[in-house]
Amino acid sequence: MAVFETYSKRQKRLSGDAPDVFTYDLNIRLKNQVVHILNDVLGNGGYSATDEAYRTIVEILRREFGELNLVYGDRRTFRSEFMDFFIVSSDNNRCLDALDIAFRYIDVIVRKDDHIHAYGEGKTKADEAIDELNIRFKEHAIGFQFVDGKIIRVDSELIHQEAVKPALRLLNTKQYAGAHEEFINAYEHYKAGKNKEALNDCLKAFESTMKAICDKRGWTYQTGDTAKRLIDICFANGLIPSFWQQQFNSLRSLLESSIPTGRNKLSGHGQGATPQTVPDYLTAYMLHMTASTLVFLTTAEKELS
């Protein structure tokens, strides 16, 4: 289904009144639009495929929430149970969980048979559904996107487009599988408010990326080598072009002092008698810095003769 620029959308865009600050609560208009998307791709009842899809989604959510039912009272189908819960629930995190599981089902299960239903510029039903969800998120200035099979939190659209998405794409290979998983986990922790865990996974992804580069190039390192040692190995083996020698020291200093130091200062060691709180804005900064660094390292490796 196409997304239309209606009169009110045009007026907001032309007047400069379009929202440009992200919020993170799902509003009822977005929820209703999600229902329309799900109806398009999963059906709105009366089909065995629809029943099977919602049974799978609902049973996963019941188990994860520790509930026997998502909602209680009279209902006829798994679809109505999902819809009643998703539309009415005021628990934003649980609604995001429901959205995440539903679109993972679309991305994995529906996509398997999508080659039969491919239409319009080579896109499939799953592609169209995910594309529209991400457009609707942006229209409402709600800071989430469904990327790489999961809902992730977005804090800066520019950095997300120029750093985060390229990092996910570049790492989505067998060779960088460990770093890819750790970087995704960092975002998952961030979305769940577990900022210290997010920083720990940022460092893991940084180190895993450098180890993968060393493995690919046959550069020797020890299993327990720290980020500083791995940076030394990558630089010593010419990962950075020789004509950047003047910037060499500054670049090394930046890499050594960014991700590892942030993680060590905020979450890597004992916090002492007073619990430390890691603010969201610092965690977002570290996530974006990690993404930019991973793009830099993997791209430099590809360009290395």
C-alpha cells in the first residue's frame, strides 16, 4: 500500500512545522496505522495463514510476558487478542515488544513465501510492510526503526543514516558475525534502558571487529589483547594509508580514548559505594561513535591492497 502525502502533511512540510524531535511513546494514530499494515500483510481474519501467524505471535508474547493471556475477557481469535492488547495497552515497552515480534514474524516467516507475491519494483509484501512501518515512525517523529530484523531506537536521523545503518550492513557477514551480534545487542540494551550493558557491548563490538580484520589479514594477536593492543596491531600492519601519517597520532589517540575509555569510566569497573547512572545522551553518543568507528575500520580494511 502506498503512503500518500496528504494535504495536512504538505502544509506541515511547507510551513516548516513538521516534527523534528523524536519521541518514544506509540500514539493511537500510529497504532491504528500498524493495524492496517498488519491487515495487508497477514490478513484480517478468516484465513488459516492469518490464524497461524497470530497464534505464533501471541504465544511468544504470552510466554515472554509471563501471562496466560494478553487480555482477559471474551474474545474469538488470536488476532483479536493481539489487536485488543496492542491498541488498548498503555505499557509502551510491551507494545513495542508486540510490534517487534509481529514484524520479526513478517521479516522471517512471511518473507519465505514472498517470492511468490513479489510486486512493484521487485519489493515483496514483507518489504512493503517494513518500509511503511519505518515511514510511519518518521511521520510521527517516533524514534524507532525496524532495521536488520529488529526494532532499534533512533536518536539522530543523520547519524543513523550515515553511521548506524552502514555499520549494520558492513558487519552483516559471516566474518563479522560476532561484532554484528554485539553491536545489535548494544542497541537492544539501550532500547531497554540498560545503558551500562550497552557500553560494554560497544567495546565488545569494537574489539571483535578488529580481531576479525586481523583474522582476515593473517595478523597475529593474542586472545586476551585489549582494544589498545588491537589498534596498535591494525595500525602497524598498514590499515591506515601511509599518506595519513600526519594525522596518525591524532587518529590513534581518538580511537584509543573514545570507546574503551567511555566504557571503562562508566561501566567497566566497580562503581564503588555510590551507584553510577549512565545518562541516555552519553550512551547514544557512544553508540554513534562506535558505529562510525566500525564503518571506518571495515571500510579501511576493504580498501587495503
